[in-house]
Amino acid sequence: MDVPMMVIDPSGGPSLDAPTIGATNWAGGLSAVEHLLSLGHRRIGLVAGTHMLLCSRARLDGYRAGLEAAGIPIEDELIKEGDFYHESGFSAGNALLSLPDPPTAIFASSDQMAFGVYEAVRQRGMRVPDDVSVVGFDDLSEARWLSPPLTTVRQPLAEMGVLAARTVLRLASGDELESPRVELATALMVRESTCPPLT
């Protein structure tokens, strides 16, 4: 139909026949793990997003890269798959905390799944971050209002929307794009849900 189009946060591979804009998901996953490692955590669980999404796989790869760089083996039992919503974070959090040797920290690939992990921790009579540190991904507005406020990887959602709108206007004007694929930087927002492990 010859209508200018821009895809935000594509779910598939880079073969789309349209310009795309996303976030540095791999770097965001890496920064979350590096933060937990810097606090002294060595047993770090992951609540991953669905493997069907490109962003989920990138965050998982960032998690793995952080552990590998620190010389820590990847343990499959510490990786649980969710769907980016509260319920799957709750289920995955319970599964991780039920392990004979549970993690001292959990990186959830979305803030909503981190909210579910919080509830799994609470229902066990445990506390964040005293018993388990938690990191999310997105920096939703609710993240700073949790108790304790959530350490999370900020995804520049508003900036992505603005740039996408500007790009569509450029395409409508017949302008050439410098690159068909743009990624905006993520940033770790350190709050009160992470601390050194007590043991």
C-alpha cells in the first residue's frame, strides 16, 4: 500500500522489510548480572521471557555472557521461562526458591515478572533484598513504588516512540535513513531491591 511503516521492538529476526527500533537488550541483561556479581552474588537465577521473542533471547544471552565472563558455569536449573506477566514471575520465582540450593539473587526479564517474584518471596516469609536480591527489566512507573523499590534495567520506551514517529515522518517525506535498525541504550537503575548476599 506504500504506507510508511516502522516496527518498534521487533519480535523476530532482523529480516523484516521495514526499519526497526529497539533497545540494547543484550547489554541490559549483561548489566543486570554484572551488578549482582559486583555485590558478591554467584548463584543468580533468571526468569526469562518467552524464547519466541528476540528481546527475550538477547536478555538471556546477556545473562549468560555475564556469568561466563566471571567464570561461573551456566546452570539450567537456575533458568526458568516466563511470559513477561506477573503470574509467570510468581511461578518461576517459586520454582527457583524451591531448589535445594536456591539462588541468592534473581534477574527477571521484565518488571512485571519481578513483581511476581516479590510475591513468591513474600509468601515464603522471606524478604527482598535480605534473603534474595531481585532485578527487573523495563523500569515501569510502578517499579520505584514497590517495597523495596526495584532495581531494574531502564528501557527507553518513550524515546523509542518519539524516534519511531520522527522516522515515519522522514519516510513519508522521502528521506533516506542512515540505518534500517536502531537500538537505544538501556541503563541500570539501582534502587533498594539488591544488596550483598548475607551468606
